[in-house]
Amino acid sequence: MASMKTISVFACSFLVAMFSGIVSSETQDQSASLVEQAISQDQVVARQAQDQLRATGPRGLRLLEQRFAREIAAHRKGAPTDEHWKRIGAALDHVSGQYDDYSSGLFWYTDLEKAKAAAQSSGKPILSLRLLGRLDEDLSCANSRFFRTTLYPNAEISALLKDRFILHWESVRPAPRVTIDFGDGRTLERTITGNSIHYVLDQNGVVVDALPGLYSAQVFATELNLAAAAASASPKDYAAHRKATQTRLLKAWADDLVTIHVKLSLSQTPPGQELERLTNDSAWQQISRLHTDAVAFDAGTREVMARKFPDAGTAARIAVAKSMAETPMMRAFRNLQNTVSLDTVRNNYLLRTKILAFLNDPYGKSLSLRDINDWAYAEVFLTPNEDPWLGLAPNDVFAAIDKNGQSQ
């Protein structure tokens, strides 16, 4: 009897294992089929498969990355863009929720509730981006475009975002676009105005910290690590983190002013309003030059940036080879280095300290994330929801055009 029971148990175990293997094999076959369909030349088939892969979350992106690992690696090293790659790139972008995702490999939720569920399951905080336009489109606002080219492709930043955060983005409103037609077949298309802000949220969606606008990779990594530690600490005391961060940044701002020989009116660190009064445009430029050397673009970042140039093939080869030849692209890199340095100090010292103070104010503490974001866009970025023209069509400016050039 005992032996028959043992045989029966063994037989059941074998059948369960065999059935599980069949199900697993079928699932793998279905996943492989979806991945191939995701780059189909039939756009309807491709989009349906991409939608199904995206619905599985980060797993769908991993399946694509595993299948096309060789092509992704080649593209990161400057390989030219052919039709096959365009289909692979489009699949990666749609499934990940980010344009040019081949460069960073990041997965972004666009549903905050799903991001919170993933955060609670993983034990990670959330990095929630608010932007004008969409992160999965080329022509989003300027800040977000630079995030995709100077931050997310950076090896350290990409690893940090994958390891320590659940990622989420939400569009505040469309990004204004302008197209200039030169009348000879040439056009110039840009988005104009618009700012973005990264919020660090705990697993329940409570705001821990905020980083407005563009930062250098080095400072971005430092500040995100500190905010992630605060979000994960126990007991939760986000007010203490925000106050300590504000104090640290104000002191660094004051120290920089002293370094460029601006006399402070107080023996201790002045409040933000006083530091703002003492820091004119010239002073900001001088402060930014103190930190320019800390702005560096790694190989991954340079490759993505180079592809944005008109002669993308040549530019990518130059960037990946670290050529020192004097070219318009290399000059653009140097100019961008100066711009990023200036944006970093202004955003971190001036804008962020204002936001941190607001978040610690009793009124700020009572607001939802949406209301906090509305306040930030209105009071910090100066683009309130009440102005549908984002400051681009002031009522007191005469344009000598019918209806002031406006149409709805």
C-alpha cells in the first residue's frame, strides 16, 4: 500500500511538473511571438503587440531588450539607423513609455496608481516626472528632451533609476510648438517654453522631495540618492529631510557668493530672499563657472546627443570616438556644458529651495500632489494653468497682427 501511495504521489508530481512545463513553454512561445510582432512592418499588428507587451509592465520591455540585445548594443556604439532599427526603436519607445529608450532602458508608468502598486510591491520610492508634452514623443518640452539626452542615458543615472526607483510620468499640458517655413523647402521645428519637475514620492504617493528643471548628472545622482534614502527611512520624517536639504543648499549658495566676492549682509547664512537679491545674472554666470568642470557627458550620453545633429551618422562616430576635432557639434557640447551648469545651480539653489520651503509650510503639507504641482508651475515656473498661452501672448503687447495672431 505504501509503495502504491508513493507511486501515486510521484505520478501526480510528474503530471503537475509536465503540465507546468507545457504552460511555461506556451507562455514563452506567446511572448516570443509578441516580440516579433512588435516590429512587424504592418503598423496595426506592431502596435497591438506593443500594447500587449506594455501591459505586462517592465517584463515586456525586458523581453524586447533580450531579443534585440545585439542591435541595441550596436546602436549605442553609433550604428546607422536603417528601417529594421526604426521598427525596433519604435517598439522600445512605446513599450517603455520613453522616446529614445534604447539609450537608457528605463520603463515608465503613466498611471500613478499602477506605479504606487509597483512601489509597494518592490519597496522602492517613486520618481514621478511632470512635463509639458509627452516623454514618449520627440517634441516634448525642452527640459524633458534634455533629460532624455543628458541624464537618462548616463550609465550612473540609468542604473540608479532602475535600482532605486519606480518611474512614472504625467503630462501637465501639451508643449507649444512652432514651425518656421523658409519658403525654399527648409523648415525649422521647435517646442517653445515649458518646464519639467521630478518629484520623489514614497510608496503611497506622498511627496518627499522635488527637483525642478535640468540638473547635471553628478548633482542629479547625489540629490536623488539622498531623497531615496529619506523616502525609505524609518520613522518617516520628510519635513526634516526637506529642511536639512534647504539649509544645505542655502549655505552652498552663500558660500559660492563669497567665493565670487559678493559681500553678504549677514554673518550667518542669509535666507533665500536675501540670497536671491544678491545674485544678479552676472553672479549666476560666475557661480555656474565654479561648477562647470562637474558637468560631464559620458559615452552613452554623447552618442544620443550626436544623433540629434543633421549629419547624425558622422556626428555619432565622432562622439563615440571622443574626437577632439573642432566641429560645430563639439562646440555645441561645450555650450551645452555651460548651460547645464547654469541650470543646475539656479534650479537647485533658487527654485528648489522655494519648493522645499513650500512643502514644509502647513498649507503646502495639506495639498495633494496635483495641487502642489499646480502651485509649482504657477509660482516657481510662472506658467499658471489660468494662462492658456503660457505667457507667449500677453494682452498688453501689440503684435500688429489680426487678433494678435491668436486662433482657437
